[in-house]
Amino acid sequence: MNEGSARVINGREIAANLYQEMKKDVERLKERHILPGLAIIRVGNDYASGIYVNNKIKRSLEIGIHAKQYHIEETVSQAALIDKIETLNNDSKVHGIIIQLPLPRHIDPFSVIHAIHPAKDVDGFHPINVGKLTLGEPCLQPCTPQGCIVMLETVIKDFAGLHAVVIGRSNIVGRPMSTMLLAKNCTVTICHSYTKNLADITRTADIIIAAAGKPKFITKDMVKKGAVVLDVGINRINLGDDNYMMCGDVDFKEVSRVASYISPVPGGVGQLTVAMLIKNVIKAASMTRSFLDKVNR
Ligand code: NDP
């Protein structure tokens, strides 16, 4: 790995190349009379969720995927929401279903996620997919960590024995991320809010994945020279007078002085998260009905 001024891992560029490939995959599916379909359920009017959903739909349509938002009122009951999911589970034109999080407080996200058929779970959050990922079996994998692996693979040829430190242990980022790095034969350390002497640990890392949701939390003194640093964090900072700035968990400017490669925010991991979602929809659409029937629920 290089030392000195870091090179930027450009998420936009990597995603753009992947989209070109995905367009061809969709064309091939269409030749087999399969039009990949994505259903996105959004409950309530969370502002950020609206932006994320629109972005996912726009990208899907650009690639040739049929994508539709089901925007449901905030007061919907959990039972009615699960009924909606069941309808989509049984719709052969829908290959991928996602529930945009967060959900209103009266709805248990686990129950809702568990209701999605595992073969249509393109977010990779269903326990069957989580279990398969842990066992190293083929499955639909969570998008953000999958995107991180794609980014890392552009700059690291051999992961074996590298020390990867993952900061954050959420079900959607930190945990699956550590499983995927383990599968690449890294030595993995998972850190969280109870971790003692975090900087001592990060300073021994060849790879740092920052996913704590804390603005500019990873500073230069926490990073070993030559480390590869991926910034998953998306933080909205209020600059006053209704001005907001988006920043990651990493102090990009300072850490760039010591890392070998670093991903920016925006234009980094977030770009790959959407790309991996679309990749998962294509993967789900490629699965045959018989596979779908075989999946144990
Ligand atoms: P969560 O809030 O679910 O998890 C945050 C994790 O960080 C927790 O495990 C928490 O520990 C840990 N943490 C918090 N403070 C510290 C600390 N001081 N030291 C060490 N660990 C700490 O967040 P998510 O995993 O959902 O998301 C993380 C960030 O990534 C957010 O900024 C989010 O917006 C962003 N994100 C970006 C995506 C993208 O596409 N780029 C996609 C998904 C998320 P504990 O478990 O002990 O509470």
C-alpha cells in the first residue's frame, strides 16, 4: 500500500462502470422475457427517506429496471403493512422488495423485514440471508458493506492477513461488513460505543471502515500511515440559517495526509450502496421460480 498523500477512491466512477455492466445484464434478462422489478415501500413522510427512495427509483429506471414506490400513510397498522408485503411477495413481476427505514414507532421493523420473502429481500436484511452470509453461503447481501468490498477491491489485491477495523456494529453496516471482511481472510476487529482505547486499535489497522455516524470522528492521529480508509458515515451538520453540510465520519482533509486511499463523502460509499441494491435486484430477477419455492422460510 502507498504511504503519503492519499488517493481518492471515487465511488461515482466505480458505480458508473458497474451501471454499464448492469444495463447489459438487464438486456440479457429481457431477452429471456424477464423485466426485473423493484418495489419500494415507504411509510410516512420522513424527508431524507423521500430523497433516498427517489434516487433508488431514478437509478433503477436508468438501468432498465421497473421500479415503483408504494408510499403508505404514517398511520398504517403493522398488520396492513405486512399484508401489502405478502401481496408483493406473491407478485411474479416483483423480484425485489425493500422497506425504506426508519419506520414509524408503532411498527416493529424486524417483523416487517421478516415478512419479505428471502429471495426478494434485496436489502439482505432477512434472517435467512443474514444466516447464509454468516455461513458463507450464496445469498442476497446487504448493499452498503457489499459496496465497501467492491471499493476495497479496486485498491487491494490481497486481503489475507490484513487487519481490518470496523467502527460500528449495526445490522445493516458494521456486522455484515465484518463478516464480509472475515470471508476475505482479514483479521477483523469490531469496535462500538463501549470499545476502550479506540485510537490504539485503529492505529493498528490496515483497513478502517468508519460507520459510527459521528461527524469527522476519525482523525489523523487515529490512522496508521498507508492505511485504506472507507467512510460510510453520512452526517448532516447544521451551519445555521437553514444551511446544512453533509460530511462523513472521517476528517477527510487531515486523514488524507496519512492514509494511502480514502473514500470521500459525498461521492463515496453512498454511490455504491445504490449500485449494489440494483445489482441485487438483477440477481433476484435471475433466480428461477423453482429457486424461490425452495427457499426455506
Ligand atoms: P447506527 O446508529 O445503527 O450504528 C452506529 C454504530 O456506531 C453503533 O454500533 C455504535 O455503537 C457505534 N458507535 C457510536 N458511537 C461510537 C463511538 N464513539 N465509538 C465507537 N463506535 C461508536 O448507524 P448505522 O450503522 O445505520 O449507520 C452508520 C453511519 O453510516 C450513519 O452516519 C449512517 O447515516 C451511515 N450510513 C451510510 C450509508 C451509505 O450508503 N453511505 C448506508 C447506511 C448508513 P453501539 O452499538 O455500542 O451503540
